[in-house]
Amino acid sequence: MSGVFANWPNRITALRFVGAAFLFFVLSLTAELELQDTLEFGGLSLPMRVVIQTCFWLFVILAATDVLDGYLARRYGQVSVFGRIADPFVDKVLVVGTLIFLAVTPWSRDRIPAWFVVIILAREFLVTGLRGYVESVGKEFAADRFGKIKMLVQCFAVAGVMFIPGFDWPEGWLAVWNPVLTLLIVATLVATVGSGVSYVLRTRDLLSGGD
């Protein structure tokens, strides 16, 4: 295979995008279902917990392979322009797309308020615009540590929203997991806003001649 998909890092990025599209398809099938319902599709009758577990594990695999393609690209010197653009794009599609579905689906929307998703989207639009402007004037605008922490916390929060209803937990465990999920959502909000402010400050420094 030649072209941008000649190396494994770019192939993994492309597969992650396809996997995200499949995840969204499965989530769309649950758009009007409650946790106690059964999903009827293609002659199959699947309990909602099984469907949610499938979505949970698929999301975990897709999020984890983000580390794999980055590691392979650095390890074998296969960092490419395509990878620099596509990898963060797929990250955003995976996380924000999943959040949108979770915010409107009956079995999960109580855990993800719409305003929370709006803040995530606003931050992503802002940083994308800043990156495009900075690079248009010939300066580099790579992701910083704060941005990577934001991505990690977001993934844990999104996974948590599916993790709790996806498994049949005793009441004692729910008393543990629910506060943990609340903490993750708050941490996601703080990291998202904080990283957005960090990028704004970096843009100011870059355009004023700072490091």
C-alpha cells in the first residue's frame, strides 16, 4: 500500500475514524430506548445493557489506540502531515460525537447536560480556529500538556457515562461510581476551560514573538 496509508500509524488513525462511525451508528439505534428496553435490529433482540457494554468497550479501544498510533509514529520516525491533522481530528470526532449522542439518548442524558457539550464544542472550535490562524502565519501550534490532560479526562468521563448503566451494579457499588463520575465530569469541565485559556495565552505569546 502506498500514499498516506503506507504506514501503520496512519492506518490506525483511519481505522479509528471508521470505528467511531460504527460507534455512532450503534448509539443512534438506542436514540429512543430506555435502559430497561430491548434493542430489536436485524432479527436480533439485545438487552440494552449488552448494547451499552458494546459501546463502552468499543469507545475504550478507540480511545486507547490513540496512544498506539502516536507511539508507532514516533518510534519508527513515521510522523506525517496527514497524521498531525487527522489524529487530533479523529480524537475530536470520537469524543465530541459520543458526547452529543449521550446528551440526547434517554438512558444517558441525565448524566450529560446539553450545556456541558456546548462548552466542549466551543473550546474545540476556539482552539481549531487559533491553530489555523497561528499556522497560517508560519508558526507551529502543537498540542500542549494541558490539552493532552484534557483529552484523557474527557475519555474517562465519556467512558464512565456508559460504564455505570452498562453493567448491573449492586447499590453499594453505585454509591461509589456515581460520585466518581460526577467528579470526572467536573474535572472535564475544568480541564476543557483551562486548556482553552492556555491556548489563548499561547497564541498571544506566539504572535508577540514569545516562545
